Amino acid sequence: MRDEYRKPYLFGHEDMYFNISHSGRYWICACSDAVTGVDIECASKKKYASVIDSLHSSESRYIRSCTSAEDAFYNVWVRKEAVFKAAGTGILDELSSFSVISKTGQFSESVHYKDLAYYITGLNISIDSYSCLCTSRPNEKIKILYEQTL
């Protein structure tokens, strides 16, 4: 089943949340009794520079200040995407509607989006991918499944 934003859910088990992402040869799934979003991205030579100006100004500044703009971009992107997926909206709003960079210039552990708090955890699954988990509760125990396909 899917909700109004087309986010999948299990009919009859509305208190069970899951989210799936895939990129390249990887997939990841997060399951919980808390609202959950997850994203994984493989680094690619795609032209991401045009997206940087669409992000929140603090994120754009962060990316431009880093030695590796590519690494910085993907680390920002998976965090934003995980929040959008947890909220169930996908990227419907402006990319600049919230920032995953704190006032101190570090990655935020939580953000407010659509009047709700979301808690963000970067994941280190492989050296050639970027991934992030977002939940509606802090310190949530989440079962993460991932697989690399050949």
C-alpha cells in the first residue's frame, strides 16, 4: 500500500515503518516502529555542481569549503534525502527548506522539517557509497540490511 505521498506501508501494520534505497550495486533497507527514512548513493561523475545552489545556503557554503566537494555534496545529499523519505514527501519542497548543517558548520544530529523533529545518523557501509538513516526518535534501534550485488 502507499500513502498520499506514495510512501509504501504495510496494510494492517501501520505502526511498522520501513524504507528502502538503492544506488548502483547497493541496496539498503531500514525497519522500525519509528518513522524511518534511509538513503544510499554511489559516487558518480554526475554533474552535481548545478544542484549546490539549490541547497540551503549553509549547505552550499559547507560543500564549497571542503577539500573534496564531491564527498561533501554526497554526505549532504544522503542526509537530506533520508529526511525527505522519512517525512514521506520525497523531494517535494525546495531543497533549501531546511539544512543538515548545524550553526557550528558540522552535520546536524537532528533537523526540524514540516514541524517535526527528525534524527540523522550517517552510515559507513562501503568506501564507494554514502548513506544515512533518519528516524523520528533519537537513538532509535534500527535493523539495517544492505547488500552489494555483483
